[in-house]
Amino acid sequence: MLKKPVLHNAIMKRHVLIFGLVGGLLIATLQYTEYRFVIIEHSFELYGALVAILFAAFGIWLGLKITRNRETGRREIVRETVVVKEVLVPAGPFAPDTTRQQALGITPRELEILTLIARGLSNREIATQLFVSENTVKTHCSRTFDKLGAARRTQAVQRGKELGLLP
């Protein structure tokens, strides 16, 4: 009587082992067919995605590396180039020296454009603000620079301040 349950357990173990092996083989076959379908049939898309991921990762890494170097470089430059200047501001409203303006032959429009240049506006911004073309602004700038003996915008502003035309 003892042999039957032991024999029954051995057969059960053998059946479980066989069913496990067959199930494992079926799962392996399904995995292989899925692999074959996904990898081989869609290899072009997968390679494209892989290349895109690699380039994105490289771009992010490079961007971080470049911005870190710029930030540290800027901090060092700012520390080296800090200049403190005392600027005297007139107490009342500024009025340009009209006698010098007339002596130099600077028109009110040219003075207005020179004032906007001193505020840091570009030719395009000045043209938009005054409702004129950019070429008109360039012409006025050129004539004003000639009258002040300046070659650049910064020189014209400096000269205008020296002559009392700008605040």
C-alpha cells in the first residue's frame, strides 16, 4: 500500500516536469516569434529611435557642458571687469544748449534722433518710434555724426554730452 502513493507522487512530478518543459518551450517560441516580429520586421524604426535617443542624450550633455563653462567664465569676467563710476545727475530738467545746436547746424529732428541713440535704441527701434523709415534714420544719423565730427554712435553721444546737447 505504501508503494502506490510514492509511485503516484513520482508520476505527478514527472507530469509537472514535462508540462513545465513544454510550457517553457511554448513561451520561448512565442518570445522568439515576438522578437522576430519586433526586431527583424521593425529594425529600421528601432535603429532610427536608437540613433535619435543617442543624439538627444549627446545634445543634452553637450549643452550642459557648454552652459556650465560659460556661466563659470562669466562669473570670472564679471569679477575682473567691475568698474564703479560716480555719475553726476543735474538737479532740474535738462535743456539742450540751443546756441551750440544752431552753431553746429543740428536740426531738432537730428537732436531727437541723437537723444534716442543715447538711450541705446537701434536704427530700427528709432524708426518705429518716430514713424519714419530706417533709411531716414540712417540719413539723420550720418548728418549728425558729420556735424559732431564723430565716426561712431558712441562718439556722437559723447560729443553731444560734451557740447551740452544731451543730458
